[in-house]
Amino acid sequence: MAKLKLRNCTIWDVHFWREGGNSKAVVQPGKEGDYKWSTTYKLKVERDSVTPKGKHSRNAVNQSGTYYVVWNNSKQELDILSEAEASKYKWSKDNKYLSNWFTTYPNWMSELNDDLTIDQLSIPGTHDSGTKKTGPGPAHTQNFDIETQLQDGIRFLDIRVGNNLVINTPLVPTPMINKEDPFKIVHGIVDCGITFKDILNTCSDFLKHNPRETIIMLMDDYNVSPTMAEEGFKHYLNMEQYQNLFYLGTKLPPLGQLRGKVVLLRRFEIESSAELGVNLSKNWPDDDTLSLTTPDGVKFRIEDNYKQWDTHKKVKTVEKCLIDAVTTPDDEVIHITYNSLSWGIGRHTPYQYAWGGSGVDPIMNTTLQDHLTKLSGSHRLGLVILDFYNNKGSDGDIVAAIIHSNDGVTKVKQEDIKQAS
């Protein structure tokens, strides 16, 4: 008897073929039923054998072992994975089944039609994306590195840079900036332990393997002069490996023209009038909800009340902004909603605000999950920015819900994706 571990799958009979040493799983639909966790079923294996007289015969035998049935959204069919194959995938928060949609997270944007624009989409993002290496405390907002975030479906990165000094000590009055890698990633005064080059290498490698994806990068600086910010950023652009990495236009064309690119939303000021990404360096006040139009006419609606420490009020602010995005899908405005809160004196840590602790109630991410469940179906949510998006590796429901909000938008056929690749 083989154990099939299922997630509410409707199946009747399963045939498992062995061909040339490779396994091929085929699921035949039949009588409907709600197949519960850990129920034991017979898994029949048809094997082709040759008799001494050279005749071929196929014999059905029961296959022992544990197999996992998951829905493959790309192929629109059920897949059967062996225990060894299943070990490569992430688990649900209760460890009872494989995540149905995990296999599509690295390239979920590939199904979206090229004619769609950023303002029409629902995109999961992270706040202060580069803080994985910081210790627990007020500067720590993410449990996973950039590579993992991208693999998990995150497509908006919030990157803060500071001067990357060769020697950072009070004994050196004028420390030198690293000429090869002038920016380090910071959260306020806290050094995050990685550099901007590390971030770019990760993004470049990800897009190389997923050329139909797009990464949106909101970039800001901490105590970097406009001249140094511009010179430092252009230094990276001049590196051979990054010359084709960024989309630096001041307006945002359809998705088809942004595939394989990092789209720069520039919040840092520069000295010149160079065309260097979508210009958000003006009119974004601290700790506010605002409407903003860039000098080149790109419209934003931004909720960034990171000091609204009463989570009752913050939850209402977030829900109002999401409802605004849902109810005005054709407004040609990019909605950015931060579900995050900062630390303050006598306040809680970002993790406690996100997932609970020390009396935080309501809890930001849990409440957002509930709200997105009520909004189940196709809705334009805009860019939804999260702290600790996947908790400690056991809860990807928020990212999944945001991605699935795109289910109603125009998508391309799988065969067209393969031809484009």
C-alpha cells in the first residue's frame, strides 16, 4: 500500500509508469471525493516485462512508498511527487502538504500578458529588503536574503544604501569610500552586512534564469550626498555585468518592455538632470499617506505610515488603501501600501508588529491575511510591502494571496511562454 498525501484533491485512480529509468506520473480524473491527509491508497504501477519467448506484457502491481499529490498551476493538472522529489519543495505552515503554488513563484510573472502595466498588477514586496543579516531588534525586518525573496515571489525590493567605507573608524578623520563597491546596504545607522554589488549580483543571476520576470527596486540613501549618490550609482551602471540590468526610464512602459530588468524607482536625490529611473525624490514626506505625481507624469498613491504604532489605526489605514486600490482598478495609479511599522522608544520590534508578541493586537500580517482572504478572487491590490513576509519560513499565505489576485488579468498561453523563452 502506498500512502498518497493529498490536499483536497479530486482523483479516482492513479497510474505510475516507469519509462527508461525516469518516472512519469499520470492522473486520471474520476469519482469526486475529499481525500484527507494521511489516508492510505493503493498506488498501482504498470511495468513492461519481457517473457523468455520475447513477448511483452504489462503487469499492474502495488507500489509501496509515500507520494505527494500537488496541483501544478502551470500545467493545469495534478502532479505526483515521490518523497525524494517532494523534499525539494516548501511545506505549508502545518507541515501537512506541499505548497500548491510554490513551483510557480520564481516565474509567476511569466504568465502575465506583455500589454499589462505595473499599475494594473498585484505585486508582493519587502520593506528594508536587505536586513536579513542584522541581529534581532529594531533594524531587523526580514528573515530571508534577497535570493530567497525572489524565489518566493517577491518582486518589489526596498533598498537603502550608505557609503561603503574602506576603513570605518573614528581614528581616521576622512575614511575612503570603496571605489569598486561604493554602496553598502543599511537600515538607518545599522550596517546590514551586504553591499549593493551583492544585491545586483543576486538580481542579475535571478533574471538570467527567469528572463520573463521584472524586479521593481525602490532605492534610497542614508547620509549620501546627491553628488556621491549619482556618481556611485553610475559607477555600477558602467560595470560590464550590469550595463543591461536596469530599466532607467522616467516613465513605465508595458510589462513586455520591462521583462528581465530591474526597474528603478529613485527616491535619492542627484545633482544633475540625468534620466535615472522614475523620480520619487520629491514630495514624499516622512510617515504619511499621500498622492504623488512624478515630474514625468507617473502617478502614485502611497501609504507609508510607519510610525502609526497603534495597530488598530494602522490596520484601518492599510485596509482603506487596499480597498481604494481594489475599487479603482482603471485609475492608472501605482498603489504602494506598507503593512510595516518601525521600532520606537518604548515600542515593539518590527517582528512583533508583523507576527505578534509582547501584547501586540491586532497583529499586522495576521490581520492582512484575513483581509486578503475576504478579498479572495481577482483584484488589483497594487504593491503590498511586508516585514517578515514568510514569518520564519512557515507561512507564505500572504505572498500567495497577493500573487493570486492577478488571476483575472490577461495571461498568455504556456506554449507562447515556451516559444518566447
